[in-house]
Amino acid sequence: MAQPPGKLMDAVRRPVSAASSLHQSAANHLQPLVTLAQRNGVGRRSLLTLLASAAVIPEASESRKALLQDYVKRSKENKEKNDKERLDDFYKRNYKDYFGFMENSVREKKEEELTESEKGILAWLDKNK
């Protein structure tokens, strides 16, 4: 039950309408930032930080906008490096136990009997010990 434009809303009598109007206003204000960040490959965590700063200071000065643009640019430039680091960390946390378990049976095999994946496991274990 939205009020026609130009009329003041009574937040006490219609709190749902007031909240809905506030939410819509915030969504309209933040949508350009979200779109810009998604186009530049900014992840969810970075986007949350950007949105929090934008929500706290809706009327950002030019210097703040320039700073945010610089952060987005740096995030885009470092995306591949950060993704690789994140993936390597994931492998170290989640596969170290399994590869360690496989290590004994794989090391007992002769070099000619090893499959490509077993060779990869041994290489990974040697690299990450």
C-alpha cells in the first residue's frame, strides 16, 4: 500500500510501507555500485565491504568515489593471483590428509606403475611439505 509520490508517509500508522519505501530507496541508491563491482569481478566479500561503506556514507565525496574506484581496479588486477592463492589454500586445507593417506601406497609402487594422478599427488606432496 504505497503512498502516491509527493505525499508524506506516516511511519507510525504504516510502518511496513515506510520500511518498504526506505528499502526501495536504498536498493535504488546501491544498485549502480553493485553493478559496477560485478562487472569488475569483485567477489562477494569485497562487495559486502563496499556496500557497507556506501550504505554508511550515501553521499560520498569525489575523493571517496575515486578511492572506491581504485580499490575496484586493484581487485580486478589481482583477481587471478588471489583466486590462485585461495584455491591453493583450499587444496592444502582439504586434500592434505587424503593425499597423506594415499602417500604410503603410492610411494610403494614402481615409477612405471604410477598413473598420472598418482604422479600428481606425489608432486603435490613434495611441493607442500
